[in-house]
Amino acid sequence: MSERPAGGGRPPGREGTGRGGLRRFREPAPPSGAHEREAPRCEMCAEPIGDDHRHVVNLESRTLMCTCPACCLLFTHEGAGRGRYRAVPYRYLYAPSLGLSPADWDELQIPVRMVFFFHNSVLGHATAFYPSPGGATESELPIPAWERLRAERAAVAGVEPDVEALLFDETACYLVPIDACYELVGLVRLHWRGFDGGQEAREAIGDFFAGLRARSRLVANAPEGGHTGYGGAGSAVPGRRPGCAVPGGEW
């Protein structure tokens, strides 16, 4: 296995700039009495924004930009910003019947029972990563194998390139915004201890997936495509704010 950015950018784990809200998922809380972190601002217009905010993907630099609602809205349509930017949608689907089989997990040959993959439009194919103590680690499973896994799950087809992903835990499949995947990466980096992660990591991961299930629409045999989720902000997942959640903001 190797750890490297997908499609360029700094290696996983490097700090981005202007993303103070991201640090809570990968760094311990500051000591009592420490100065409060700087409030996040929109990375396009510099307007103040809270932790509960949206993201826009810069497809050229492979960065997630924290944005205000107005700036995010500008890039909800394909081709906006000359195709350079895309707003991360707000769609969550939960498909418990479409999880990976034991044989699938054996084929993946990764050390954890969590993995996500998305279509990288720059590379022109699917890329897959799993969370690790060192950050998002790319799986070296051949591309046709990932395409097969996606094709076998037509009920959650229509995944938007670059901004949505299929995320798997040990038993189920989720269609989620790409920033949710990197929230999970940040939680693993922050809480993982020792060989097996430890109780704190297991609880944080369990709470994360419980939150996804609470937010998601249950899917059995849904038609392909469907609502892209660019509209409302939706309900918050218990235990987290649906804003900055991506370690370093790049992948």
C-alpha cells in the first residue's frame, strides 16, 4: 500500500491554509486558557462563516475550499466557473444490503474495514482510499475491480464525479459527499492509538457511522441518479457539525 495524494497536491497530512475549522478533527483540544482559533472565512469572498458551512472543490488543485452559501451556490451547476470548481452536494444514502462481502474485503487487502472511492474526473477513473493513522491512504486494487464493485451497486448509481463517494464500513454502503469521507479520515488520525486503534477510536468511528445512518435516506432498490442534494442544508448528524471536516483540505 502507498500513501499519496490523488491527482496532485501536497501529500496527505500537510496543513492547508485558512482552514482553522478543520483542525478539530485531527488535533487534540488546546490547553485550558489557550487562545481561541480564528473564526473561519469563506475562501472565495472572505466573508466570516461558522463551522457549519459548505465546501467547493477546486478540480485543478484537488482542494476543498470552505465557502459561504452565496459562493457555494455559484458552482452547483455543471460547467460553472469554467469547469474548475464544483460545489459539494448534500446527499446521503444508506444501503445496508449493498455492503462488501467477506470475499470483497479479502480482495481489497487493506488493514481496516472502511474504504471509500470516487470518480476522479482528471484521472478519468475511480480512485479508492481508506482512513489510516497517517491520513487517507490510496488502495492499489486494480481500477477494473473498483469499477466492478460500483457497477454491482446500481441502487446507489449516479455518484457525482469528484464531489460524492461510495463509502463502505464493515456491513453497509453509503453514498456521501466527499467531505464526509475526509471527516472520517480526520477522526481516525485524531483518535487512533496502537495496533487496533483503541476504544476511543472505535467509539468515534461508531458515532460517525451512526450519524451517517441518522442523516441518510434508506435505499433498497432506488433508481439511478436522483436528487443531487445541492439544495437545503439538511439535518445535522448527531455529534458533529456539517461544516469543515477535511484534514488539510486536499486529496
